[in-house]
Amino acid sequence: MADLKGKTIFMTGGSRGIGEAIAIRCAQDGANVVIAAKTAEPHPRLPGTIFTAAKKIEDAGGQALPVQVDIRDEANVQSAIDQTIERFGGIDIVINNASAIMLTGTLETPMKRFDLMHQVNTRGTFLVSKLTLPYLLESDHPHILNISPPLNLAPHWFGNHVAYTMAKYGMSMCVLGMANEFADRGVGVNALWPKTAIATSAVKNVIGEALIERSRNCDIMSDAAHVILTRDPKTTNGNFFVDEDILREEGVTDFDKYAIKPGVELAPDFFL
């Protein structure tokens, strides 16, 4: 498939950052994009709402449906899906982008934050996939794309922040399991992860401003996602893609355009 014109994309957590960038890239093809995220009112530390994202999607050439959703709430998710079907008639692509992060050790991690990460990352991804799959199975181009890392069992990825790692790997285990479960029904289930740090609000707020200039912008992830989502889901299934690697496969050689500060040594991302 050359583009995503007319396809309907259900995006979680797309009011800013990587999710918003992927949504805008899809909209440039003329896709319909549902922004299913929590932020309806401006946040003091995080730019963007479901409504500002929707405007950018429409400005890029797509149709947008902003829906305030807490993906921990099953009824809330189902309502968003019902609104999607009423507006667009179906769902072709699901992007599980919503995520919670806290990079703390075992003794420093409050159970409230542990629960949040597992409810949003692992349970939220499973729930959204489960409730949208009946519609994906009716699509002629069904994809699920989780923004989650390759499963790397090197101990240091657990030792420094075991709670976050478990929650994030839960998203990746959904890829491993669902790709196998639905392979004979034509649904492409894949993961995408950045090779380097990406300049998002989460990076700035959680890790610090100093990392930003050693990061790439969100466009590298949106371009990589577009490559995956335009491929045949029947033959693109069960992969843990890395943004730079898949773009190199497509012949991209200029990566300076993605750098916040070209020429600076880039910081590698987690889990690689």
C-alpha cells in the first residue's frame, strides 16, 4: 500500500510527542485519526491536548476525532471505539502509544506509580487491542503497532528500574503473543522503538533538559511508523522494529535531519 488515504487509525496517547507526530504523518496521506488520550485541558508542564492534536491532523489533510479517554477504564475505551465506528465506520490501524514512566529502583517506586505504569502500559495495550480487534478483523489492512522495545533480557535493563521495564515489556509481550495468535487471520502486530533518545516532553521532564540536544526529533519515529503501516500486514508481523534500522532498509541515508543538534553524539535509547 502506497499510502493510508481513507484508513482509520485509533491512536492512544497522541496529544503530544511521538504519538502526535505519527498521527500527523498518517494525516498527510488523508487518513482518519482518532486521538484517544487523557489531556483535554492544557497541562502546566506538558504541551498539547487532544484538541490541539486534532487541529494539526486536520491541517495536515486528515480527518480527526478527539476523544478524551482513560485507557485504564474499559467502558471509557469502549465508548471511544463506539464513537470511532459511528464517525468513520471501522478501524484499520491501532497504535498503542500511551505510556507511563518512572525510572526508579524497587525501594523508591511507590506502588501507586507501579500500578499506573502497569495499568497504562501493559493492561491498557492489551485492553485497547482486545476491544478493537473485532473491527480490525473486518479491515482489509489491519495493523496493530505498539510503541515498545525489543525484548532484551540483559539484567541491567531490570536492575535500574524493574517496575518500568516490566510494564514496558508487557507491551512487547502483547506483540509477541498477538502476532502469533492472529497470524493466520491477517493482522500485522508489530513494535517500534527508537534507536536514540527522542526529544519529547517525557524525556525533558523525567530525564532532564541536558539530554535533549543529544536526541532526535519525533519525525524519525513517524517516518518509520509510516513505513510499517503501509506494508502488507499479512507479511509484516511479529517484528520488533527500530526506527533507524527500518528507514535504512528503505534507503534513507540522511539522519542529520532528525537530530536536534546535528553533529552531537546521540544518546542511545533504553533496551537496545
